[in-house]
Amino acid sequence: MLKRKQQWLFEESILLADLCLAYGSISGLSEKDKRTLFLAAHFKNLGAIYLDDDCLAQEFRDHAQVINQMHILFEESAKLARDSGLKDVALVLEQYHLRAIPNCHLARIFQVLNAWVSCRQRKGWRSSMSDKEALIILKQRAEMQWSDPKVVFHFIEHLCRYSSRPERQQACSTSGFSIAPVEHHPTPSDIDSFKTLEQRL
């Protein structure tokens, strides 16, 4: 459905869903929580079916227009999840897009993962951000309390710790992020899955 609507919506949901599973495994989330995040990634753009294609061209004339159209997308996506009986998924979708730290702990995680994927994807008005630019955006979100600082830095730590890309490791160090001792020890297969996914991030 999303693929027919807009290719970028489909690609974003797929990448975000895969990241939710990979990060969820590395950080020790339960299977239920990983499944909730996975479904949230696939539902998050479904509200786009209620928008005209012109509204999805990512070439808005002003910020007010962006806010208005995105509000419809957020609202309808959450409603679709709730109508499908997925209350936990709907709760995540109702909170993650706000410029505030969500009350729901899964929404806090989803908010950060979504922000990273959004930064790393090409948009209608800009190209894909570099690793350093995306890291700075996440850091700023934490400083402004738009995202949970603990989740932001936990995600960045894992991204830096298990990265096999020299340019990403350099971006982590030059952006001022240090790597703390591991609290949860992921399995080798979890790490391999994260490294494989990294090539698309």
C-alpha cells in the first residue's frame, strides 16, 4: 500500500522496522516490546493514504503547511493501529512525533530511532545528512528535552560501539560521544545483524 502511494514512505518504514528489531535485540528488549516497535514502524506512515500525493512531495511552501499535513498523517496512523486492536502500537504513534519526551518508554525509543532514520534519508528539500550532522541533531534533541537524553546517548553508544565504518567512528569521536561500559551483553548474532543493517543507515 505504501509502496504504491510513495516509494520513500515504504523505504522509510522498512528501514525503521529493521532498526527497531536490531537495536531492540542489542539493548535487551523483550520480544513483545520489539514486536510493538516493529509494528509501529510499519503503521507510522499508513496515515499517508488519506493525504493527496501533492502533500507527500516534501516540497511544502511553509512550515505551517508541513505541520498541518503531518498532523493528519500522525493522527490517522495512530487511529489505524488502534482500530486494528494494537493499543500499544497506537500509544507509541500518538507520542513519538511530539517535541517532548514521551511518557511511554517504547515511544521514547521509537522517537530516537525514527529521528535517526529521518536524518539519514534523503528528503525533498535536502539530501541525506552525514553521520556527524545526524549525531548533532540527536544531541540537540536531547539538550532541548525533545527526546529522552538517556535513550539518545544509549542509542549513539551502541551505534558507535558496533560500527564497522571508519567515517562513523570518526563522526562519533569528533561529535564528543564517548562509549561507556556495556550493561547488556548482546549475542554475536545480534551484533552481526546490527552491523549488516548499518550499511543501510
